[in-house]
Amino acid sequence: MAVRAAVLPAVGAPLEVTGIELPEPGPGQVRVRLAAAGVCHSDLSLSDGTMRVPVPAVLGHEGAGTVVAVGEGVTHVAPGAPVVLNWAPSCGICHACSLGEVWLCANALNGAGDVYARTVDGTDLHPGLNVAAFAEETVVAASCVLPLPDGVPLVDAALLGCAVLTGYGAVHHSAQVRPGETVAVFGVGGVGLAAVQAARIAGAARIVAVDVGPDKEELARGAGATDYVVASENTAREIRALTSKQGVDVSVECVGRAVSIRAAWDATRRGGRTTVVGIGGKDQQVTFNALEIFHWGRTLSGCVYGNSDPARDLPVLAEHVRAGRLDLGALVTERIALEGIPAAFENMLAGKGGRALVVF
């Protein structure tokens, strides 16, 4: 059956919205009709080669939709069920999974190398980060499908698959923000805005949002930021001035650039925690001297997928949504059609992009 999809023909090439031939689900597979998909900076990292995936591929790793059909052996969802796509399903048997660190599963991305569909001329297509959400419909492994809890709008639920799990998890699982602490969030795109909301939910006393321009201030304050700083060479100094010259207890970096990682570290108080969520390229080198590492006693940690377990955390996030504590719609700066994805990528390349949501 032919459906439309945004295909990455080669690394560095523009996305092409075109028809693809999608098969019916085989054993252990699920076919999903997408309601919405988030356009995430990680998709840009895939398209420009920062993160490597087999190509040609259909990108899009953050989506929600309705089950159309299931293959043999699939019992946890049925046709008609609303679902969220999980781009990093854990295998349950590797070393990381045995330690309970399912976000580091060694086999999570094995499916990205599979051929899951073909172009109309017969060229094999790979499913981006397992789920190929930039398409009207997709076929995925059953482990990539999570039932959507009641009370969450299906379109907005697409953001639960990556942005919210990542931003929420960075605050609650990685940095483990406690009530009364101070937090700085660097970069207030979709993940950063989720982190700001998560810090508010955690009871942070002060939340400083940082971004390169003043245009994000209203969004950041709406999400719960108490202060807003336009990024500059004085960012860390400005944040310390807001916190009695101590620095924040926690910095969450959602950009993935050396300069912002260094600023986040410098803005963190002595003994505080700096969590890096942003995905940077190999050319982004961050340096520290041995004396400052000793003297400041800070913790610097990476954070993959918010250190989250989607099966565990999705019901928790859904409860926050139902209670009005978490506003998914506030994470979206624009809603576009499938044909708008190439332009959204261009906006991100130009540094203009927030979180776009493709609505099918």
C-alpha cells in the first residue's frame, strides 16, 4: 500500500516528500496511522551525519497515532488503539538492561538497519530511528508501540515520545532536582521547555531559562521560568548574580554546543550538578582544567533519552497532563503539514527552529 513520507535520500541531501510502498505488518509488528510527529533537532543530526543511520531512510522518531493492523503474536495493542511510538525499545537482556539502565540498551537501535519499506521504484528504505514517523503510516516492531493512557490528546501525545521524556527525565532522573533548588535550562526548544516544566513540577524555587534571543522569553515564562537570560559571554555571571553569586544547584544543557556546555558548567554552584542533554558533533570540544574539577566539586553527566524508561514514565507523564501540570501544547512553536518538514529543517539549520509538530 502506498503512503506519503519524508525520505532522506542521502546524508546531507534535502528531504523529499514522496510516495513509498509500505507492507502489511508481519509477525511481531504493528501498523500505525500517524496523527502527528514532532520535528526534533535529533532528526537534523541524522540528516547531516552527526548521528549515523543507514540511508535512504524515512526520519521522524517522535510520534503518536492509531493502530491500523497487528501481526501475529501482538497482544498488547489492537486495531483502533491510540499509541505512542517508542524509538528506543529496550531488549531486556543486554548488560545495560540487566542493570536497569534501559535508556542505554545496546540493542535499542538495531531496527534502524532493517529494510521496512520501499520507494515506488523499488529502492530499499530504512526506518530512521526505528519508527519512521515522518509518514502517513508506518510499520514498526511491537516493542516500539506503547498504549496511550486515557485523557491525553492524541496529536499532542506525539511529543511524549521524545521531547517530554527527555526533558522531564533530565530533571527528575538525571539531575534529580529537589524542592527548593535552583535550576538553569540552556536552550528552550521543545526539550528545554519540557525541562522547564519538569523543574516547576519538581518544586524548583528559581528556574532560569537561557536562549540566544529574546523571542523565547514568553514561551519560557509560560512554561514556568522565573527568569530569562539572553545567551552571551556573560551568561554564567548573570546567572550567578541571580543566585546570590553562588550559581544554580542544577544546570540542564539542551543545546549540544561546546560554548553552552561550558556556560552551564560555569553557572552551576560549587557541588552542584550539570546535566548535558544536547547532542553535539565531534567538533564540539569542551575543556576543563584539573584544578577547577577538584575545586568546584561539581558533577558533570551526560543524559540519554532523559535516563527514562518509557513504559514506566509514560503513565506518570499522562497523569501530569490530566492534572494540568504539564502542558504539551506549550512545547510547540508551529504546526505544519507533512510538506512543511523540509522548511522546518531549514529553519533549524538557520538557528530559527523551535519544536514543530507535523499534523497528518
